[in-house]
Amino acid sequence: MWERLEHKLQRYAVAGLTSTLVAGQVLFYVAERMGSIDLDRCTFIPQRALTGEWWRFMTFLFIPPQTNIVFAAFAWYIFYLMGNALEGHWGALRYNLFLLIGTVLTLAAALLVPGLPATNVFIGGSVFLAFAFLYPDFEFLILFILPVKVKWLALLTWIGYGFKFLAGPWPTRIFVLASVGNFLIFFGRDILWMMKSGRRRMAATARDISKKKAAFHRCAICGITDLSHPTMDFRYCPECGGLGYCRSHLGTHQHVNKKD
């Protein structure tokens, strides 16, 4: 499927889309601090977007982090790093489609939940989850000191999403689905394959363990084994066709011909 899409749509792909988004957010951040722009007129509010303010369908992607310049710069750097890594892994077209699907799902969720404006935070979150799936052992330095692999941060994110989906009201559930929809579209088949492969590995491991735990010696009379009685001595009787007996029954058993 991807090959056919790439053949047809490759010429429309926008390379370096992450840089465009980061540059737009930086521009909006500076303009807002200078009083040249009102961010409230840029957020996606369905009622206003559908009544003439069409630019809201796009400008919400450029709403910058509402924090001080240090944390905003750190957020832009992380998004730039992860977005470029995804584009390098997939190519420009697939990365464009990933962001486009996330954007459409976010807009759709906002249209279904009146009164709640769309935010680009969920789109950034989907980029983070995709990056963590592809590069699980990449390490972030928390507070520039503590190294933490991104897969553990992604696990916390999934737990948070799961809690919101199970315990939150239906508008929250819609936004959770929208925030992970593009991830599931791109990685759903891989996840199913990993789950099936994991079950096969677990079954094989269980079989190996059961084989390892199988008794090597077993008394033909009382049934005790070297596992149930580790200190017991076992011997095999040639007159019984090689049957094994514990020390207690070795000299008292009646000979049995296994051919009978």
C-alpha cells in the first residue's frame, strides 16, 4: 500500500516539515510576546472556524508551548529531533501522512466535542509515541542529569492515556482516541505481529521449562521422583526391563517383565 501511495503522491511530499512547524511556533511565540498577534484568534474553535475564520484549521498547529523561553526551546528541540528521526526512517511522504492523519483526527475530535478547542499537543504526543516505538532505547537526560530510556517514558504516557480513556468522560475519550489514532494506523499491524510472536515465544518457553522440570528418575512402585525427593537414590532393575525403583522398593519389588 505504501509503495503505491509513494509512487502516486511522492511529488507532493513536503520535506523538512518538522522544521516548518517549529519555525512557525517560534514565530508565533515571538509575535505573541511582542503583542503583534493574539493566539486566541489562532486556536481551532469549531464554531468560529465554520463561520468564516477558516485559518483556524491550520494556525492551531503553530500555537507555541505556553511556558518560558527555556522550556519552550527544549520542547522545540525534542520535537525537531523526533520529527526528523521519523522522516529519516519513513521518508517525507509517510511522515507527512502521519502528521496529516493526526491533524485530521484532532480536528474531527474538536468538531465532535463542542466547546473544546483543538490543540497540537496531541499531535506532538503521537510523534513522541512513534519515536519511542521505533527507537525504544534512545535515552533522554531528565533535568540534564538522569538518563532514562524513551520506552519507559512512553509506557508512562500509555498508562496516562489508558487511565483517561477508562475513567474520563466521553469528550476525553474522543481526544485520547484522536491522539493515538495515527499511531495505531501506522503501527497496529506491527503490534499485532509482536503480540502473536510474543505468545509463541511464551509457549515455547513454557514447553522448555516443562521439559526441564520433567522428572529424570521415577519409582515404578510409589511414584516418587528425583524432583519430589531430591535426596532419594534411584536404581534400575535389568530383570524388570529397566524399570526404576527408589531405595525403599529396590530390594522388595516383584520383578516385572515389561514385554508382558
